[in-house]
Amino acid sequence: MTAGKISIIICSVDAGKFARACANYRNLMSGQDHEIIGIHDARSLAEGYNRGIGKATGEIMIFSHDDVLILDRAFARKIRQRLDKFDLLGFVGSSRIINGTWFAAGAPHLHGVMSHASPKQRMLSLDIFGVSAWPVIGGIKAIDGLCMISTGELARNVGFDASTFDSFHLYDLDFSYAAYLAGYKLGVCCDIPIIHESRGQFNEQHSEQAKRFCAKYQQQLDQFDPEDPQQSARTTAEGKKAWLADADILLEAWHPDLLKRATDALHYATKRPAGAPKG
């Protein structure tokens, strides 16, 4: 089990969200040696996280959005155990990277599960992208940045490319893919319930940063699947979605058998020939 201090780095310009995130992490870290580092004037997430790395004293680093809520009291124990085998952990990611989004390759290359919430929605979504192993899926090439859990060694050696990715997009894809290419082992945790109050913004700024990512890694990216010419057109991650009334029901649904059955159904639907009946 990986020992040492846990450094939690959060870039936030919203005092309310930052306070709520800190309260969640303090609860999760009860009895753990930890520190929370807030960056409130980041010029970009890459720049802010690099500043956080410079301030951090931990052997484990967590790079977290300020709008995530983790619902697992065993969170600290789980990540300590898993960082004995993996160097970087996330919650959703891909085993195939073809362009500037982690989800472009589609099923069956997408992995993980997460929940989304919105102030305008009365329901929570349970989004299942692929749960082929439990509790952690290996063989991952890149992860989404809502919450990234890294060894201190990886974070300090790889760092974030703030000169190339100078906005609030692609910092996560670049960081995790660079770690993969450097020989570090990435995993996706499937058994830690997490709620994210955002679905991302795929705007012109994102498109520009994605072009930079593709230019940087043009020699390393996986090739397009010739049987799926629409891969590059994807703007959302394709998975199985369920709407649930509250967090209690969400936790009941976060079960390996249900998640694996949903994954099987997702992969079956992906393989079904065009025009075939859905029943």
C-alpha cells in the first residue's frame, strides 16, 4: 500500500464550489496525512496544476475539479492500494486514442462509470462507458480530468504542458497520454461512486486545443477504425445512461453485476449491423 501524504490540488475561481470540494475531501481523508492546495488565479488548468505540483509535498497527488463529489468512505484506502500497481488513476478513459477527445474511438475502447448532475435537473444520471473488469480496468491510454490520482513521481516527472495547452481544455488528455507514452501504467476505477456537475464545453477553444494535441502526437495516435468513419465526428461519449432520483438509489445501482450487464448491452448494440432490429 502506497504510504505518505496525499496532496489534493484544486483550481477554482468559485468560493462556494471550492468550500464544498474541500469539505468532501476532508471527510474522505479523515485520519489521513493530507493537504489541500487551492489555485484561484490559474491562467490555464495546466499552468495551475503545475503551480500546485510545485507547492505539493505529497507522495500521492489528486488533481480535482471543484465540482465533483465522491461518495466512498474507503476512497483513501482504495487509491493507496491501487497506486502499488498503477501510476495514474481516473474514473473514465480509453484504451485507444485517435484524436483530441478521450472518447472518440467509441465502444468497446471506452471504460469506466460516472454520474452527472446539473442544477437544472432533478435527476442524477448514471453513465456507463464500459466495465469489463472490477474494480480497476488496466490497459488505459488516457483519462478524463474530472479527478486524476497520481503518484508524486509521475506528476513531477511528466507535469502539464502549459505552453501548448494554454486554456482549460486538453490538459488532462495530454497529461495522461504523455504518462502512458512514458511507460507509466494507467487504470480506471469502477467501484468509486463519483458525481460531476459538468459535461464539458466542446467549443471553438476546445477545437483549437484538440488540433494542438493531434499535431503534438500525430506519430503516436492510434489509427482510425475503417469500419467506423464517424469516429472523428463524435462530440459526446457514447455509453449507457440511466436517470436516478437520488444519491441513495445511485449507490444501489453502482453494482458490478448491473454495470457489467449494461456494458454487455452497450457492446452488443455497437456490433449490431446497421438496420438490424433492436429487440
